[in-house]
Amino acid sequence: MNQSDGPAPKKQAQTDKAFVKGLTLLQYMTECDAPVGVSDLAATLELTKSNVHRLLQTLMAFGFVEKDAKSRYSPTLRYWELGYEVWLKSRAGQAALNDADGLAAKTGCLVHVTLADASGEELVLYERIGVPIAHPMRRLWPTGTRVPVWRLIRGWSDFVAFQVAYIAALPEAELAAREDEIRAHLAESDVSYDTLVERVGFARENGYAKNLGGGLEHIQGTASAFLDETGRPVGVLSTIFDRPGDPDERLEGTGKLNRLYAHSISHSLGYRDNS
């Protein structure tokens, strides 16, 4: 892993090199399965040992890193504590939680609240609520997972459904204007642009998206986006449930409830549909 692989900002101008190195170091350590020594960190990140040591001492002083008896380093829960404070202050996420509880109780499904990041190009799993399903979805998609909006994976039920729901809530002209870019993203999946347009059209007409089928055979999902006061999508409320022998009836009923609860979240965030 090079420094460029870490959490480098999108705009490189006016960045503090030492701070970037510290962030890169901390991110790498969170991805390690065990405590790491200075030599290994220096070799992996292509930094000098003295540089790594200074960074580690700084991170330790602020409680982000701890050292064990063998002089190996690992991140502390301080990272998580700050993230939790951000989680608590997310207006869109917190507004969605009550409705997510209601949707889970009403449908008997596992419900996910997913939020868009500031760029609107990636979606992050904010919270999961409700009845666990038989499939080990928690391991496939843990809370905090970040997924590019346009990189669809065919058959991953809720995954694809929530991405399609978000795209469907964007202005129609945006999809057409970005066709070449979207096609390039879809080249990495087995979802065609025409299929995406078809599913987006269904979501716009019905108010909820559904999965593309195939892949994970035992689960099904629906999703609806919720909007802020400007009408821009800021997140998605989605359901996952174990697929019965004939899922169509439950899929439609769950989708309609999904749409209803997502609309309630939008209303809480100040959105008013004046059409």
C-alpha cells in the first residue's frame, strides 16, 4: 500500500503532507488483522522508520493508537468514538431511524438505512434494524460499508435495489447526461445500461426499486430513496427478506410500504412535493 492508496483528499492543493501521512497510517492500521510493528509499517507505506515512529507517538498522544508489550501498534476505539459522534449528529440518518423501526415491524424484514456522502457518488450503510435473515448479510455488508452509486453487482438484492432507488431519485436529465460515464462504471459489472434504465423507470413509476434477480437466490429486497428540502436524494430506506417460493406478492407489498416510510422521512427533512 502506498501513501496514494490512503484517504487522500480529492483536491490535492493546500494539503499538509505530515497530516496526510498520519491519516494514511491510521487507515492502514484499521485494515490490519493484528498489531503491526514500525518496520512493517514503514516498508508497507514506503516511509522511513523515524517518520513512522513520530507519527505513531503523535497518534498515541491523542489516544488513537496503542502499543503492546512487543512494541507493536494497533488503533484504539477512539476512532469509533468520533465516528459515533458523527453518527449521532447526522440529521438525515437520525430522522430515518424511527421510520426504519416502523418499516421493520410492519414488514418483518431486515431494514437498512443508507446515506449518500457529500459528493453524492457513494452510499454508506448507516444502520440496520429488524429481523435477521438466514443469509449472513452482516458479514457481506457491515455497517459503515461504502459503495459507489454506479457500480452495480447483479443479483445482490438489497445492494442493487438501494443503488437503483437512489439513481431513480436523481433528476432524469442527469442519467442521460452522464450516459458515457455510467456505461464505463457498468462495464465492471454484468448489468447493462439498458437494464439500469429499465429498472430506474420502474422505480420512478412505482416509488420503489427491486433487485435485478439471480445471484443470491435466498433473499429479496426493495428500496426507496428519501429526499431533503431541496428535493435531492440524501439516503435510501431498504428491506431485505428471505425469498419464499413465490416472492411477487410480498415484494410488491413491501415495496409499497417502503415507499410510504421513505416519504415520511423526506417530510421530516423538509421536503414538500408540490406537484
